[in-house]
Amino acid sequence: MNKFAIISSLLLFSLSGCKTIDSVQQDLGSLASSITGEEQATPEQIQAAYEKAQSVFQEALTAYNQIDTENLAQFDEERVAKARKVWAVLEPEFNELRLAPEHALKSASLFSSDTVADEVMSQSQEVISLVTEAQLAKQRITSVLQPIRDEFAILDQLDAETSYEKRYRELDKQHQQLKEMLIDGQEQQVAEYVPKLLEQLIDLEKDAVVQFYFSQYIEKIYGLANSKKVDIFPTVYQDVRKQLEQGETFSKANYREYEQIKQHAALLSLQIDRINSLYAEYLAQKSAIDKDTVEAHMLSLESEIYALTMAAGLGDLRGLSFQEQLQQVRKAIN
């Protein structure tokens, strides 16, 4: 006869015999004790049950702490959520047992054959199992998807999610799908798809590198294109465009050579400064020079000063005004 039937019979008997509520409660407590065997358990057995529950709980606590230390939620969100839910019940239940270890062999509930110690151990084992499965999922993901994860880390440094939001989110969606497949044990299918996703990520990285290092200069070039500077200095503007194209081409072909990419960006910046400097000189001499001959005149003057700065060992100073370049030459001579 199961416990529910026994208790139901007792209740019927008690009510039919017109027992008081107190006497019924005493009978129920006695019955529960007889079912769990608490009355027959020795203090040593109760202590042993408590210590076993405590030991398993400590193992569960160690496993539970690994959720954060190993960042497991990033790899298996579903199992981590389940583990947290079980822990939310387990922790207060063990704390109650810790304060009253003599209750270790008491029934966990009126309609359960498990003792309090059994309940603590069962929930502890569930937490340990969920965390272990999440760790295995992490191992699979990091081993198979590590190249993908590394590529996303680079894209994040290049602000790709901001610059190319739609492409980034679509690729990240594929990444998440592969993670779910790995959690489900589909390692072979994932391994076959990884090269394709990696290729798409690298294409995005190449565009992101150009955007990251050249975007501020591209905006300036757009401004130049809509200004009078292009009409007055078309050759110089072509130099600017040519330097931009060279920088973009180099960056996409050598997308991890960051120092050299920075050098190309600096050369582009110099060309932009150059056209701005020439335009400033033009405005200063506009009243004295015929517009139809201004470029030839200005470039001739620039060429002469450029020869002086190179001869003086100063390098290319064409990003400065003529006056500033001549001042640098004068300093070098003196």
C-alpha cells in the first residue's frame, strides 16, 4: 500500500472516530516517521546522512561557481539557466538542513518517500550534471568553432558590428546556429560548414579594416569632391584619390598588417593636407594670380620648395604651407 493510501485511511479512521485535530496531527507525524524510518535511525546514521548530503552539496557548489568563472552561459545558455533554477531551490533547502542536521532523515514532504538528505543530494547531482554538460558543450564549441570565435574578436576590435551591422548580425546568427548544432552533437556537420563561414567573416574583416583606418579620410574626400578645390587643383585631387585607392588595395590584401596600413592612412592624410594647404595659398594670392594659370603656378612653386625640403633631409613636408616649409628649411640650414 502506498503512502497516500495509508494516510487517506488514517484520516478517514480518525474522522470517523471523532478524534481531535491535535490527535490527527500526532497520528500523521507518527506515520511519517514510521515510513521514513526516522524513529529507527540512530544518531550516527542521521549524522552520516547529513555529512553525505553536505559533501554532495559542496561538489554542487564548486560546479555552480564554475558557471561564472568559465563563462558557461555564453556556450550553453539553456543548461545554465536550468542549473540556476535548481540552485535557487537547493541552496535555501540545504541552509535549512545545515541549521538542523538532525532533520536529515526526515521526509522531504508529506507525499514523498525521499528524505531531506535525499532531496539535497538529488538536486545537487542535477546541478553537477547540468554544469558538466555545459562544460562539454564549451569544449566542443571552443575546439570546432575557435577560428570563428577568433575572427569575431577581431571584428569587434574593428567596430564591424557598427560599420556593417546587417552583415555582422547575419554572420553572428549563423555562428549561434552552429553553436546549437554542436550542443546537439552535430560536430561533423558543423566542421564541414566552418570554412564557408570563416571565408565570409574574412571578407567582412577586409572591408572593416578599410572602414576603421580610412573612414575619417574618406569623409574628408567626400567634402573635397563637393568643393572648389577639385576644380582648382584637379591633379592634386587625383593624387588624393590615387592614394586612397592604393591604401584600400593594400589594406584588403594585407588586412592584418596594421602598422603598414596606418602608414598608408598617414600618406592619405598628407595628400588631403596638401590640397588644403595649396588651396589656402591660392586664396591668399587669388587677387594677384590669374585663375587659368593658378595650378601650374602653384605646383611649380610647390615643386621648388619640395626639392629644398628633400635636399635639407626634411622629407616630404607638402602637408604644410609654403611659409611653414620654408621655415623648416631655414631651421635645417642654420
